[in-house]
Amino acid sequence: LSKAIIRDLDRGATIVPATGAYSGQDKQMLYCVVYRSEARKLQNLVRTVDPQAFIVISDVHNVLGEGFKAE
């Protein structure tokens, strides 16, 4: 999925090690920040690559850093 995000959206992502609180199973969480206009494309990409993925979409007040314009 991270490779597809980099390839198809030209965005980076961060893989965060995680443990399911209920299951106790080790997992990986993928964190990606996109513009609002890119959110639907990201959601469609995730569903195509991993239909069982758990997705959280959240509004962010501001993003600073490479790939995002300073306001």
C-alpha cells in the first residue's frame, strides 16, 4: 500500500508499529497526509489494494513540511 501511495499519489507515508488492544496482535499502521482534494483518490486506492483496511479520515488544521505549501 505504501508503494502504491508513493507511485500513484506522489505522497509519502509513515509506517508505525502498532499492537491491537483487543487482539494483542502486532500490526503496522500507515499514516499519510493529503490535501482534502486528494482524500477520495487515497480512499479509492486503499480500497483497491486492501479492501479489509481500517481507514480513519480526519481534518487537520495545518500541515508544515515538504510537499505542502506554507500559508
